[in-house]
Amino acid sequence: MNRSNRLKRMVLAAMLLALCVIGANVKIMGSVAFDSAPAFLGAILLGPVFGGFLGIFGHLVSAALAGFPLTLPIHLIIAVAMGICMFVFGWLRQKLGKEAIKGVVIADIVGYAINVPIELVFMYPLLKQAVYVYFVPLTIATILNLIVCEVIYAALPKRVKGAPFLRLHS
């Protein structure tokens, strides 16, 4: 990858990181916010690894702004789950087609499943029945974050989606 393309990827990465911070300030409940829309978008545009990083970063910023309401260790676990969610979402979009309806639907459903029911099942031993309180806000936030991501991605011109700097091995 040439220097210009690396610079463009870095600038896009910085913009998505900044959008995670902005989204982390738009709260639904506690640390549940709009920080994951840029992470979902980053997973599509820059790949699953960077999407995973954005998921971790976005959640930690959101949790920090909320004062780590579930404690730092719990939020670190959630951040890892967010990273896994974004990685799998991005990987599915790459494998099934970034614009193919099948790829979009499957990646969105799996992203939701990892981010809400699966994550809450794994958090149950630590949070007990408190996980039930998070089901509705997390569902709403995840669906809205996915919608924002998909609308923005659909609105991008084809020349942007196919830009050389977005190809991993250019």
C-alpha cells in the first residue's frame, strides 16, 4: 500500500475514532450509547480488525463518560465482547459481500445477537438479574446503531466504497 493510501486510511480511522467519542456522548441509558455505529461502519470500510478495535475503544469511552456504572472490570469484559461483535460483523460483511442483501442481513442479525442476548447471557453470572434491565435499552441501541451504520454505508458513493485505500492489500 502506498504512502497516500496509508495516510487516507489513517485519516478515516481517526475520523471514526472521533465519531465513536461523539456517539459515546449520546446516551440511551448509563453506558449504552451511539458509540458503536462508527465501529460497525469501520468494520465494513476498514476491516474486522479495525472494527474490533473501534468497538473496544467506543465502549470504553462511553463507559468512562458514564463513570463506569457497572465497574471497570465489567466494562472491560463488555468492551472485549464489543470488539468480538465488530470483528465478526466485519468478517461476515467481507465474506458474504459488503453490499449483498444476504451479507447485510446476516451480519446485522449476528451483530445484534452477539451484542445483546449472547453478551447478556455471559454477563449473567456477574450481574445476575440486573442483565434484564439492560435487554431493552441494549436492543434499542444496537438496532439504532446498526440502522445508522447501514444508512451511512448505503449513502456512500460507489467511488468511495471502492476507493483503493479501503482495499486491505492495495
